[in-house]
Amino acid sequence: MKVIPGLEGVAVAETDVSLVDGERGRFVYRGHWVRDLAVSRRFEEVVHLLWYGHLPSMEEERRFGRLLSEHRELPPHVKEIIDQIPAKTDMMSVLRTAVSALPVTGSWPPAPEQAAAVLGAIPAIIAYRHHRMQGTPMPKVQRDLSHTSHYLYLLKGTAPTVAHERALEAYLILTAEHGMNASTFAGRVVTSTQSDLLSALTAAIGALKGPLHGGAPSEVEGMLEAIGSVDKVESWLRARLEAGERLMGFGHRVYKTVDPRAEALRRVSQELAGEDPWFQLALETEKIALSLLEEYKPGRRLYTNVEFFAAAVLRAVGLPKQLYTPTFALSRTAGWCAHILDQAEHNRIIRPQSLYTGPIPATS
Ligand code: CMC
């Protein structure tokens, strides 16, 4: 038996949900290029593709949109639980707690209707807590807006511009699913014990929260804030690398070439943020970081990852930093649920082994 640190290069499931080809930069959801889905489809259509295996007909899309929108209103007990959580608690922890309290049946095997009840409610959880913390009123739930529009509407109180809706929709589609990442694996492990959907999703949310996974975009923004201006980029980054620190928004376990999601989001943020000084600082930081990573970590093939430009898009559509990772959780719930359904369909308990390195007691 051999230990593979971080399970690098280990395949733990066969799946037709998605292909993440880190050598050739190919990224596919169920037979469709994700870059094409991001510019031509709505989030609801892509979620339908991930859960049911095909893009919906117009009638299926209408029905699926209605199914999601039925869960937009938070039950009173969930609001009460959110209100009890201390103000200093971060939004991902609030989301984890609130999701576990949703009135979703725990019956096995999990079904898309259960998944829709969670995905439909997540925007309201985030928005409700956000308004409580800001002391602003939560807008009245609307039924006729798309999932993406409704999320922005709940946060801001007015329906978004088409440009903001399309930018966020591209982000949500590009980050909806990404193979056997840490949070998806966590969700599949829980599901493999025949536990319920909410338990699997709360495990996944917990895994996504870490800065090495979904917590990176707010760290990217923090990095740019700390750098402050274009003339300080090189000295700031060099000091971090000299100290042996990691640069947030760079490197990936699977991508040893350009992350196609980063490329797509760069274009989206360029369209929205263009000449904005913050965006110019981001571009300069990326350029210098890539050359310094080559200098300090030669041969490691470290490229810009999705989180770098995720920060740019989410900022450009007006989201505050503390909502970046929760918004990632909103989109990734689609992929988590696809994998949870997939795991349940072909289930075998996930039960690896460990290699004991301690002493053996003397025989009596
Ligand atoms: N900055 C500086 N050095 C790095 C970075 C980085 N961002 N990423 C990896 N390295 C170095 C690392 O120090 C190691 O060097 P050495 O060979 O001298 O020990 C080498 O590259 C290989 O790193 P690793 O830790 O074996 O790589 P990994 O596959 O275990 O980690 C990662 C992948 C994403 C956790 C890592 O690249 C990282 O910490 N990046 C920064 C955090 C980040 O941006 N996370 C978002 C990831 S994308 C969203 C998602 O899919 O979750």
C-alpha cells in the first residue's frame, strides 16, 4: 500500500458530469464546451444539464425555473436561526448552518427536487443575512426574475442591468462544476454512506470555505488592496515569495496550462471594468506575478486560476468582498448536487485506508 499525498492523480469515480483536462485546458459539462455554455445559456439551463443530463427544452426550462423559484422564500425558522448567529460569524459559516436547517426531506436516494429546494433558497439565505448585517431591508421575493437576476435583486433591491446579469451568469456557469475538487469529493464521501443531501452539502460548503479552495477570491481582493498601486506590485509580490508565501489566485492542482475559466472571466471582467484603476492594477499584478512565479518556482507550471478574475467580475457587478465565496457556493451547489446524484446512482461507500506509522504494543 502506498500513500499518495493529497490524492494527486488518483481517480475516485467514473462520471459523465464533467471533464477537467488540466494538460490540454479542455473543460466540458456533459458533452458541451463550458466556454460556449457561459456565453449562450442561462444558469438554469446549465443546472438542468448537470442534474438531468441534457439541456432543457423550452417547456422543461420553464418548469425547472418554476421549481427553483418556489423555494425563494425562507421559512421563518431558518430566518430565526440566522438571526441567532453572532454578528462576527463569517457568511460561509452562516450559509452552512442555514442550509442544514432547510426543510428538505432526508429520504434516500437524493433527488433533483431536493437539490432544487436548496439551490432555490441559497440566494435568499445570503441576502437575508447580508441585509441583517447592513441594517437594510430585505426586498420582497419576486417570482418572475431569473435565478441570477433575482440574486442581484435580493442583494441590491433593484433588478440588475443586462450587463451585470450576463457577467454574473457567465461567472455562475463557469464555476458551477469542476470535477473531483475537494468540496465535491467531501460531498460524495458523505453521500456514499447513504447519508442525506443536506449533510453532504454542508460538508461541501465547509470544504469550499478554505483559502486554498473557494476562499481565494476575497484573498485576491485583499492582496490588491494591500498592494495599493501599480508601482508597488513587484516589491510587494517579491516580499511574499521571499517569505515563502503563496500568491492567491495562482496555481492549480489540475491545470498545468492556462485555466480556461480564468481566460473566460478575464474577458468578462475586461468588458465590465475596462479602464477601472482597480482592474488595471489586477492586470499588472497578474503579469508581474506570473513572471515572479517563474523566477521563484521554476518548472512548477503555475498559472492564473479562476479565483483571480472571479474577484474582478464579482467586484464589477457590485458584490462586497465578504460575498465572493458564498456566491461561489451558490454556483457550485449545482455541481455538488450533480455529483451527489451521480454518487447515489452508482453508490459504493468511499472508504480508503491509512498507513499506521506508530509503535505496535509488545505482545502480552
Ligand atoms: N504561490 C506560490 N507558490 C505556489 C503557489 C502559489 N499560488 N501554488 C503552488 N505553489 C508552489 C508550492 O509552494 C510548491 O512549491 P515547492 O515545489 O517549492 O514546494 C509547488 O508550487 C507545488 O505546489 P503544491 O502545494 O504541491 O500544489 P497543490 O496542487 O497541492 O496546490 C493550490 C494547489 C491551488 C492549493 C495551490 O496552487 C495554491 O495554494 N494556490 C493559491 C490559493 C488559490 O489560489 N486557490 C484557488 C484554487 S482554484 C479554485 C479551486 O479549484 O478551488
